[in-house]
Amino acid sequence: MVLETREMDFLKNRKSFDWAVIYSNTVNHRNMDLSIEQLANKVTAWCDQHGVVPANGQVATDTQPRTLRYYRTLGLMDAPATGGGFAERHYLQACAVRVLQADGLPLARIHSLLFGRSDEELLGILKAAESKRSPELHASPDGAATAPLQTVPLGPDFLLVSRRPHLRLSESQIRNILHLLNSN
């Protein structure tokens, strides 16, 4: 297994070998291209290994492909890559959802807590669960985690999502944004 230099530095500084192994197993899949079945099995294995079980029998103990599709429908997980494969971020998102379900949180609350979280923040949730602690999740100081979202149509293919109330874009701004989006 080949790890990036910053990952090796992180592992050298870890006091817990178990956490280092889990961390390396998690981050080493940056380019993973999993089917939904493989992702479900990987999430189930992680949950089993760390005793993460949904509270009060809310959902099945095993993570099923159907469950992951439901998470996608609710916006708890990002869409898969263009080729249809799932990557590290999807794994982190699904595991984080399971951790918060184990704390008894409803999916609507989980969505508000996880929306916009970075991979590092998601990894922190997993780390807390591995240490048998509840993750400490707080709304951002500006209330971004709870502020309503506004969508601004940019054309037939794009929507701009913003937390700024009453956002207005000029035609020129929209053209410039579309130019940037289509410049690949």
C-alpha cells in the first residue's frame, strides 16, 4: 500500500496503531471506484468493526445498496462520479450518517449537520466513533449549517446554490459564471 507523504507524516505522529490502520485504510482509497454494492459492504464492515449500530432499531444493521440510494435521494451523499463509481468521499459520508444514526439522530437533522462538511470533518466523525465518543458537531458561527438555501438558475444545465438572502446576479455575471463552468 502506497501512502502520500502527508499521510505518512500523519501516521508517524499517531499514538494509536488501530487508528493509524483505520486512517490508512480510509484515505488510501482516494481513487476508489466502487459499485454501490461494494460501497455498502465496505460501510457495513467499518460499522461492524467499530460497533456502530443504528439506535432503537431505526434501520437495518447492515448497510444495503438501497439504503445508500435513499441517502443519495435525501442529499446525505454526493452523486457518484460520471462513470457511476463511488469514491472515498461517499464512503466517509455513508459512515458519518451511520455514526449519527447510532446516536439516535433523525435523517433530517443528520442532513443539516453534514451538509457542506469537508472530507477532514467527515473523517473526524469517524475518528470519534472509533474512539467510542459521540462526534462534536456544531453549526458554523455564521449559522451556515442552518441558513436556508437559495437557488439561482444559470441556464438549462446549472443552478447556483447560495446562503445569501436575496442574491441577484446580472446577465453579465451569469454569462461569466457559465463561461467558467463551460471552459473545460
